[in-house]
Amino acid sequence: MGQKVNPNGFRYGITKSHNAIWYANKNKFAANLLEDVKIHRFFEKLTREYQIGNTVIRRDRNNAITVLVYTAKLGSFLGASGENLKKIIEKLKRTLKNKKIILNVDALEIQNPELNAKLMAEAIAEKLEQRKSYRIAQKFAIRTALKAGAKGVKTLVSGRLNGVEMARSEGYAEGEMKLHTLRQNVEYATAIAKTTYGILGVKVWVSLGELRQKIDIETIAKGDKRR
């Protein structure tokens, strides 16, 4: 039986930046980690509405939290005069249930949403929920990403496809997809589609080509993870 490694976890700290940047001692680590999970889940629910591709959490010495939200709909996320952003911050504070917390949310616009694996996975899942063909949904996403400049794209949909009794998986791949090397800049994301036949899982890999800078393996082995 083959062993699979998450492409993002394989590259975090080496060629890919972490989505949570902070340090805490053992007394605060568990509490901070649970807060991070709640924050990521909160924005996960807003992914389709505001086309959120990624969230990055940062904490300073005073434990003030800054959340960087990468969205393809920056205008609708901020709202008129930032009113919508204020509402989102208030909802997030109520979700965390911590009155002492200092919370800031900064929004950044995604320049090429067609190359974002998370947005691609959600787009495929949304079409599956609309009862569209899983084959056409995957092929359309792949074609769009390749036209936008992706070097390679791979998709996979799993579950009771077309309502059959036995669950199975079917996917497509085009272009280069070198998952075994750290030099390959690969974006990976998953999504779920809630259909009348059950939940379908969607996986998307997007290759943006090889990184220009050289990776010093000996330096990484010594613990210096500078990029």
C-alpha cells in the first residue's frame, strides 16, 4: 500500500511559507492552536461567498492576532467604507469567545484566482452540487488554469459519482506534475460537495513550475530554512 504525503505539508518551512506564524510556550500553545483552528474554519465557511483562497495568522508578543485574508473579491469583502469587514471581525470575535483578544483582519487581493488550488476545488464542488457532470467540471477547471499560465494541473473527485451504489474515484491530469521534488512549486487544496447522493470529495493540484532560486539541501538539513 502506497504512502502519500500532503504536498503542502511536504513544503512548509522549506519552499512554502506557513499559514500560522507565531511562537508560544507550552502553557499557551494549545489555546493558541485551538484559536487558529476556529479562525481557519470561520473563513472556510466564507470561501465561496468572498472567493477566499488562503488565510495566514500572525501573533505578536502581546498575543495580538492579525489575520491576512487572500480574496479574489476584495471589494465585496471590505464593503462600502469597510463596513462589511467590521461585521466580519465582530462575528469572528464572537466565534472565538475571548473578550480580551486584540484582533485585526487585513485583506489582500488574489491577482490570478484561476491558479489558486482552493478556489479551483471549490468551483468544481459547486458545480457538482448543481448536478453538473463531474467530468466536464474537472476538464473545464484544468483548461482554465492552463490558459492562465499553470504548468500542470491534476484533479480528483471521489464518492458516489452519478449516484452509483459503489463509491469510486475519477480524475484527470494535464501538463507536468512533479510531486516528488521540493523545487516544484505545487499548490494543493481540497473541497467537499454536498449532493443528494452524499458527500463528494474534490482534490486539486496546481503546478506553477520550478522555483527560480536554488535550494541548498545541506543548509536545510542543518536547520536554516531560509528561502
